[in-house]
Amino acid sequence: MWLSRPVYELLPYLYIVMGVLFLGSASFVSHQWTNLLLLLGVILLILGAVLWLRRRDYRRGQSEYNSRSLDD
């Protein structure tokens, strides 16, 4: 699946915002939907955080690798 760069860059933040919205809306809906919204909210928050951290680590590693190869 191909995504344009702006959409790709926004995905972790979109997941985090959606997770917060699901968690916040869990207190305003009927009891039967509360558990599902809480579960989806937590999953989206974790997914957004994992994506953000993996991209940060990859980019940091790439920049370190590129700076080392230039020094040689």
C-alpha cells in the first residue's frame, strides 16, 4: 500500500488523536460500548506510540550511520 508522504508522516499522530478521542468518548456513551471504546483507544494509543518511536529510532540510526560514513 502506498501513501503520500504527508499522510505517512501524520499517521502516528492521527492514531494517537483517535485513541484519545475514543478514550474520551467512552465516558459519554452507553455502558455497552464503553469497554469497546476503551480497548480501541488503548490500542490506537499504543500503535501510534510504537510507530512514532520506531520512526524516530530509525531516523536517528540513519543519521548516525551517514555521519560516520562521511568521517571515514
